[in-house]
Amino acid sequence: MPQTGRIHPVIMCGGSGTRLWPVSRKAHPKQFTQLLPGGSLFMRTLARVAEGGYAGPLLLTHQDFRFVVAEQLAASGVAGGRIVVEPDGRNTAPAVCAAALIVAQRDPDGLVLVLPSDHVLRDHAAFHRAVRAAGVAAAAGALVTFGIRPDRPETGYGYIELADTAGGGVLDFARFVEKPDAARAGEMIASGRYLWNSGMFLFGARTIIEAFAQHAPAVLAAARAAVDAGHEDLDFLRLGAAEYLASPDISIDYAIMEHTAGKVVPIDCGWNDLGNWRTVWQESAPDRAGVATSGGAIALDCANVLLRSDDPGMRLVGLGLSNVVAVATRDGVLVADMDRAQDVRDAVASLSAEGARQATEFPRHYRPWGWYETIGLADRFQVKQIAVKPGARLSLQSHVHRAEHWVVVAGTARVTVDGEVRLLTENQSVYVPLGAVHRLENPGKVDLHLIEVQSGVYLGEDDIIRYEDDYARG
């Protein structure tokens, strides 16, 4: 039965890769980072779907990222977005299935457009033309994927083999192929029968639900139970945790697409998944010598290099380098042969094995009210810079093991300490004794910045008792 509803973009923004370390880490992965001009990859994806006239997007993310998703969604100006929170990642099949069930509740005849949040597409018009072509097939009941026309052998991507290369538009595909080695990738490109697997899909909500019922009933049962057990939390829809985690951990390719006679739309739209620093270099408009720099980085007598400094106080200078990527943040520096860009994850694994916090954490930690950053740490004391957004406030809380001193350096603070409320302006300070029930607020219209000095026998972030919280945290 034809499905004639609107196209509902489903943006997958819960993953956390390691190949773009030190800029992308588990605590703040690449989709939320500005790797190229024009905002974060997630915001660029939001802008792209907004151009298409589709329904408001459904945003699937991990619970740790729900506030940064909400903040970047608001900053994008895209209307109608709904944030769905996964309790933990279970691969793409459960996420797509849950999204299809939610779309079907809104629009039984709706089409589901699945998009990763961390890809770059330069030719938006070509993308939208491909979606329209795929929409005709999807409305008629086909499961459609999008294949990128390759311009080089690539070992970092999966491939789709075409059943027939004749014609254009919507084609039959024969199978999905795992990431090949270099020799096999060259053979595949030479044959003209293969496309890169983009990870983008379009299908009717009812069609994909029926496909799950046939090919992956355990995934469907878990996703349906998780949606039914879902509940509203502030502006988020939280899927039922126990129900969702009961799903098999499996991709949509393995669960569904490899078992169906699906369709593929070849697309040539300047696509790049920014999966490693080489691909970032390719998208960074290197000059005629192949040099791309950003932030406080300069290159002298270099060729085919990417030099990037993300810390305003750190200057990165490349001298006589060739085929090198060098990326510096405040607490980590990567220097690598460009040909080893795929192996950065091995470096992160080594850091993790050593227990280095730089493997997963940033000095700056983002919160729904703003952010904080440790600028000094030693035995029995810690110094932080804290920024609070206009109108935001931290939880009403106390600490068992530490006292705090706050010094306002910009903006205005409303401070509550054991029931006493006072306003502080620049250069004023307050002492929060150990055990005092306190709260920090920004009543102004500009960001509040302050310096916090903690002192005590234990300074961990888990030394907190919350009495009230605007963000429903425990």
C-alpha cells in the first residue's frame, strides 16, 4: 500500500568515535565539534534537512549528550525538532526501529529519512534531488539506501555492490561489502559496480516496521517496549532503559538491508564522513602545496599537512613537514603520518590503558547551564573557571568534603548560601563553607564568569547532594 506521508528526518547523533582525537573524545564527540567552518557537523546536518522542507527532525542521542543536542538545536533555529534519548548505544538497528515506531505514531504513512550527524555533503541540491528520487520508491514500499559514487579506492568505507549498473536513479543492489584492503578496494573501483555505503536510508515507517517483524523480531519487540515505556523528561523523550537494552546490538545493514531486495540511489554530492584526520584535511581547502591550517597554527616550508591548534594560548608551528597531521588542544597533542590517520584509535586505546583522562575527557566540561574548566589542580585544592548562561542556574546542592570560594570576574551572580541570598558583581566574592546548602544563578542578560577555588580532602565531581535541580539530574 503506498505511503504518502511527509519525509521525517531521523538524525543519529549519539555515537562517540576516537579517530579524530584529541579534538573528538567520548565526552564531546566529533558531531558536536566545529571541524570546518559553518558550525558543528550536527548543526550543518540540521541546516541541510531544514532546506528540504521535510517534517521536523527526530534526533536520537545518548543520554550524556542530550543537553548539547538541545543547545545546538536551539542555536540552529530549526523548528519542530524532537530529542529522543537512548539509555545507551545499541547500534543502528534498535535506534532506527524505535524512530520508525515514533514516526508511525505521528504519521502512519510517513517516510523515515535516516541520516548520520557527522557527515559533510557539499552539494545540498544533489542530496535533495536524490531524496526526492528515493522518496518515490520508498512511498511504493521499497527500502532505499544511498550509495556514494567513489572517486578513489578507500579502505575506510563499506561498499554496496550494484546488481545492475545500467541506467540511473533508483537501482537494485546485490549486497553490502565490508571495508576492503587496498588491493581489493582498487579492484572494486575499477569494476564500476560498487558505491560507498553512506549510512543514509529512506523507507516508509510501516514498511521498515514490517521488515523488522520479518527479519529482526527481537529488535522490534525491544524497541516497541522501549517506546511504550518511554516518558517525557523536560524537553526530551526518554526511551525505556531496561526495554531498550534488551535489544540485540546490531546494525540496520545486518538486521534488515542484507536480507531484502532493497534499492540504492547513487549520489554524487561531495560526501565525506570525516572519519579521520586525512578526510578533515581533504575538506579543509588545502592550498596548492597541500597545506591546511586552523586556529593558532602556521606552516613554514611544508607540503601536504594539516596543522590545527584548538587552544588560543598555544601556537603550533610546522617547519619542513610533509604528509603530517598535527593537532593540538590544551591537554593533548597528536603528531602523525597522514597515511596512519586510520590508526589514531590505537593511540587512544594506549592512553586508555594507561588510565589517562585525556583519552575520553576534556578539561572543559559542558553542562545544561554552561560549562566549567579546571585550570589548576593539586592535593587538597582545585581551581576552576565557570561560565553560566543568562537565566540559568545550577542545582541547589551541598558538599560533604569540600568548601568553595567564588570570585565573579564578569557578569552578575545571584548566590544562595544556607538560605541567604545576595547579588555579586565583578570583583566581588563569597565563601561557601563545607556542608552549606548553596546555589549559583545568572540573573543577567550576559554570560556569568567566575573563578571557583575548592579546598578539601576530596574534590571529585560525585561529592554533591542535590536538593533541587532544573534539569532533573539525580
